[in-house]
Amino acid sequence: MRSIKYTYKKKWMIVLIRLIDLIGYSLAAIIKIFKKTSPDNNSVKNILVFKLDHIGDVLMTTPALRFLRLKYPETFITVVVGSWSKDILTGNQDVNEILIYDAYWFNRNRDKKPNIRKTWEFIKKIRGRKFDVFYSLRGDFMGILLSTFFKIPVRIGFDNGGGGFLLTRPITPIENIHQIEQFLYAVGGNDSVFDKRMKITVTEEERNFADALIRRHNGDNRKFVGFHIGAGYPSKLWAPEKYGVLIKRLYDDFDVRAILIGGEEDREIIAETENIIKDTGAINLAGRTNIKETAAIIERCSLFIGNDSAPVHIAAAVGTPVIVIFSAVNNPVQWKPFGDNVICITKDISCHFCEKFECEDAKCMHMITVEEVYDKVKEVLLQDTMARKFY
């Protein structure tokens, strides 16, 4: 799990939370002697799941949500996410309802501010629903603290970010396993044969939209390689000019064209590649599609390449082969796209798993060369099954 320093960053906050934990666990130990609470499968009618962070993180919870649906087939399952992640779960039949709460501490906008009035309205709304079980699928002190106002009798979640004493069943994360497996562990899904594939529901309408959009830019029926060259952290960015050189080489050597996807925030970084890729027929769709439409476009690609960010996880979810250029900011064992058809290019350096938002030298990314990535891409393109799609 990401540590507390990732979530809050300020040292005084870490010290304060640890002090609160010390006092809180002492009091909770006394209270639990007299009061024991555990969910009974037959009595669980309403479940509330909190996953307030980002798109890729929410996508990685979908196997856990599938397990909850199998465990509680008649239960009404509500998931609370940020507005930026809602579309990931739209159409997911394992979820009955999606509620929005934009937690300011996860909001990546620079003008983020707490809104006490909206938070109190949200608390009252949840209280009135009389949920039986609450799951917090992140070690998030603020989210756990918020849940104590909901009056939910069973509260389960990770304790690594502080506030575990406020839960009726705190869970200590298992070291060095993938986050998908971590989330399954939290909801009781410990069966190693359980289907751990991520799920995003792409409709035929979204597929038709993606095909039409691609045809408007390129009328033929050729296959494409998808690219996402942005990232939520500056420390996770591979140099855009390297992406440009890679795209140009793939066009020259394989006559493969690139589709560049992303949000509005990625347009500026994509612009840094324009002089390199201008004669390659590359299609720039950044800022022109929503999450589900983006998923449909990635599904249309024969290969997807990108930094450690939501689109590479979406590619794994829709079954497109993935090459992820992975910084040393996080542990790839825990955070790389989950699946068999994933190649992770990363460097194990002394400062690995730093969890820094920004890095002055970004040594781990500078060490990854265009040649190294190109060789991996070539291996994929020259596989017999893949080659038939290109020639």
C-alpha cells in the first residue's frame, strides 16, 4: 500500500496521526472487550465501499467488487468514488449504485479546498441509508475518520495510513503483493483461483464511437499502437521526445501508426513530440474522449504503451497487450498493470519506492532508453499472432 507520506506529505501530519493512533488504539482495546461486531452474511443488506482516489486505483478494486457480489448476491452494494473516477464503474453489474464524493485530499487540481457544508450533507445522506458494512479500500486516515460519522456498525479497512482504531476490523496490508490481491484480501477473497481480472464495461455505442473517430483521421483499416505519454506524477514521466523517437521508428520500420490518448492536461506534453512525429500519421485524441470512449479506443489497439498511469491499467482490463514504462517511484510488484500480457520496463535503483511526486533528476526514467523500449515493442510485434494483425 502507499504509505502515509504519499497521502499527506507533511511531516507534522504524520507525527500527529501516529500520536492519535497511539491514544486511539489504547482506548479501542478497552472498548472491544465489551463490544464485538462482525458481519453476518444473512443480515447484510447494504454495503458501502469507499474508494476516493484515482482512476487506476478504482479500476483495481473491480475484482474485489466482483467477490463481494458473489459473497452477498442479494445485497445492495454502493461504491463512493471521486467524480474523476465514476465512469470506470459505470455499467458494472457488480455495483448497484455509484455515489460521488470529491475528497479534496485526493483532488489533483491546484485550487483544491475542503467544503465543510457539502461534506456534512454527504454524511447526513449516508446516515439515512442505514448501511450494514463499510469497506475502506485504502489506508486513508481522512476517509476512515469520515466513516465514523456514518453510524455503520461494521467498518473494515486498511490501517496503514492511520486511524485503524476507528474501524471495527482494521486490516494490516500484506507485504509485496499486487494491489488487486490486497483489495481481495480486504474483502475476504483469499482464494488463489478467484478471477482477478479487472473489469471495465465498454458498450457497443462506445466502440462505434471509437471506430468512427479513428476513421475520420485515417480511413483505412490498419492496426494501431496506442500511447499515453502523460502521468499523474511528474516523477513518472518518460521524456516526451523519447516517445516521439519511438513512434517515428515504429512507423519507419513497421508502418505502424500511433494513437495518442489522454486528458486535456496531456495536450501540452504531447505537443513536445509533434515535430518528431508529424509525418507518421499519428492520431492525437488527447482531451477528446471520456474514460469509457478511451477504453474503446485502447481496445481497438494491437498494443498499448505508456507510463505508470490509469490508461495502462485500462489496457490490461480490456485485454490489449501492454508495455508500461515504470518509474522507481512505486513498487511494480504492487502497482504495475495486472495480467499475463504485460511487459514492465523499470530500473531497480538505490532510491526506489521513494513515492515522490516530483524528482529533481528522475534517474530511474532517464536510464530507460528508446532502444530498450523499441526492442520490447519489436518482440511483441513480431510474435506470430501479433504479426498477422500487421501484415
